[in-house]
Amino acid sequence: IFNNAKEKRRLEAILHPLIRAQCLVQISFLRAPYALIVVPLLVETGFAQLVHRVLAVDCQTDLQIGRLMARDRLNQPTAKAMLAAQVDRATRLRAANDILDNSGSPEQARMQVAKLHSKYLKLAKVCPEEKGHTE
């Protein structure tokens, strides 16, 4: 799909409204202080307008490509095409309120997650009317 722009747009026009609607339904039932929604095309689809904060998980592009290739068993051209279908790294980082640096060890990532969790719990207490909304 990443090699055919017309078909990609067609598929996105079908899927994105359905995904957005389902996310909103699920959020409406949450009773947690905050929620995280994983949206790979958050900026591109305008979904960022529906959330209170944007958290970007970031690492260098070469590391991202290597991880994508290993995770999905892709060749490099396919992995690069998948990343090219997204906004560039600088745009994604500009859209973020918070950034989790995922270039280190799993333990380093866990420490950052713990700090962000504490921050989000505090934010949820400051704005209790926003409970159940996304981070």
C-alpha cells in the first residue's frame, strides 16, 4: 500500500474515520485519571486535535528503521517507505507536549515512563473535569 499513493489514500479514507469513532467510544467509557491512545498517524490524520497532550516516542531515524525491520521482518526499502508515509521527525516532535527518548535501554525507557505517569496523574488532579481524556 505504501507504493501506491492513490490506494493508500483510499484505504485511509475508509479506516481513519472508523478508528477515530471507535477510539472516542472507548474513551467515553474510561474511568481512569488519564488515557494514552496510540495513533501512529496522529499528526497526519488530525487526531491530535482531539487530545489534550501529545506524547512522542522518539529515537534516531536509523534506529527506528532497524527496529521496524526487525519487528515486522521488513526489508530496508519497505521500512523506509513506511516511515516516509508519516510526517517527518521534526514535525512530529514539534507537535509533542512530551517526548520519551526511546534510543536507550528498556530500563531507561521504564524510568521515563514512570516520570511521565507521575506527571500525568498530577495533571489529571489539576484538571479533574478532563478525566478520561487522552494524553
